[in-house]
Amino acid sequence: MPIATTTRRKVIAKALPAVSPYFAGRKHELELMKSHLVEGTGSGRKIFTITGMGGCGKTQMVSYFLQETNRDRQLFTHVVFVDASSESTLKADLQLWVQSLGPTHEEDNWENALYTLTSELTSGDWVLIYDNADDPNLKMRKYFPTCQNGVIILTSRSRVVGSLQNTSHLELGSLNPMDALAALENAAHRQIPSPSKEMDDARILMEKLGNLPLALVHAGAYCHQQSSKRDDKVYHFTFSRYLDLFDKRREALLGKADVFTQEDYERGVYATLDLSYQVLQEASKQFLRIISHFHYSDIPLEMFRAAAQVRFEDPEIYLPRPEEHKKIYSN
């Protein structure tokens, strides 16, 4: 008689987002990170904090750093990516990572994850990334492995969080004009002739968007998607037309109380997102409304696969209610 075996579900840790195809610039910032985390003297633990406003590309900066440092040789064999926006997500992601190491770790918790980094991965070739550590009340040092090896990187919107860590610190700002133009052109899938009115309008748009990567990419992608092609000729959706739509949308947002309290750059980012949302098909909008009820990471894709098999219809057949159901309910 065969011995019964237990089927174990393979645990997959959260992965660091890939570098966007529209990523541009940040060469100086990359060299700064390399000098502190790769080329720096000493063999002790290295900690680096990146702070900056939302949409400036903090997480992308980390992805870019790891892509470039691991290009020629595998400098970091273990990359632990953790959502540190709350204590619960932080602990959950640490536990997920350690359990992904195999059957011997399937019962481990977040504390075991820190112990593993401290005691088992002693070669120092690991990097622990705490992303979106925005809460100054969250004592981050509690979640630092108590060892003298490895690399820890934090990203945060809060300068307070950055200063509390007493570590090497990079304040990530907007893109410089040249890199901002490259990001806009990449997302729009075109090169803007210079000098031209289109270039003048592009520079005005860049200024209104504060040279923020996220907003620039959304604006460029919108113009690309709204462009058309007829008789082998491409008719570009101009930045002048986008500027007109953007100004009207941002003005409309000023009338909304929940948006009025935001910083001006946030209204700009929100306006680019809203313009992109407006041109979506209704089915896509409905899908976004559904997934908005989930946490932005680890959305259960299997649920949608199962729903697709029944054409997103309710497969259950319910019995009709008896006539006396109201009477039953009232009793």
C-alpha cells in the first residue's frame, strides 16, 4: 500500500518590479548608490534610504540599481522585496519570502526570516528592500537583521523616516529636463523635432507635470494610444491637444474637496491618470472597479481564471423563495 503524501503548495515570494521600458536617466543617482553599497570600503552591513515624493520613481530606482549591478555578475543572490507600507504587510512578505526557500522553512514566520538572513545567509550576498516605509511610527530598525553583513534599502515618501535611520540617504527629486524629455518621448513612441511647436508644447507639459516620471509616462502613453494611422501615415495626437485636456481636467479637480487638499504635483499626476481612465472601454473600467477592492499587490489571479471559465456568470442555481419567507423572516 503506497504511503500517503501531502501535496505542498509551492510558495513564491514577492518579486521586485522590473525596470520600466520608459525608465530614463538617473545615472548620477545610480553611481551614488554603487559607491555606497558596492564599491564602499568595509565589510559590515550597509543601509541606504531613498526618499522622495510619490511618482518620482523610488522603487524603479532600486530595480535599476539591482539590474545594473547584477548585469555582469550576480552580486546579490538573494533579493528580499517587502511591502513596508504597514506592519502587517511587512511581516507577511517576510514570512512569504522565508517559506519560499523550501520545505524546511514551510512553518517559518517573519522572525525566522530575519534569523535566516542573520545566521544562514552569512556570505553577505543578500539585499533586503523595504518599500514604501512611509509610516514614521513604524520602528523599522526592529526589522533589521542583527548581523554585520548584507545590504538593506528603504524607500519612503517621508524625509523623517529617512533621517531616523542614520544611514546613507538619497533624496530623489524630479528628472532633469533632458531625461524628462527622453521619458516623455519613449512613452509617446516618437522623437519630437526641435525646434518645433510640438517641442515647445512638450516642454510646457513637462513643466506642468513637474518632470515626474510617473506623470510623464502616463501623458506620453496617452498621446501614443490616441494617435492614429491611415494609409501608412501616422497622425500623432499632439501635446498641444493633451495640454488642453490636461488643463481642463486639473481645473475640474480643484472643485473636488478630497483632491483640493493635495499638493499641486499630486493633482497633476491624478489628472494624467484620470485622462487615461476616461478613454478606457467600459469593460476595462468595470474590471478596474473590481480589482480596486483588493490590495495593490498579490491580487489573486486564480480567482479571475476560475471566473472566466464560467464567463464571469454566477454558476449557482438558487431555489425560489417560499411565499411565506417574509413571515419567516419576521419571526
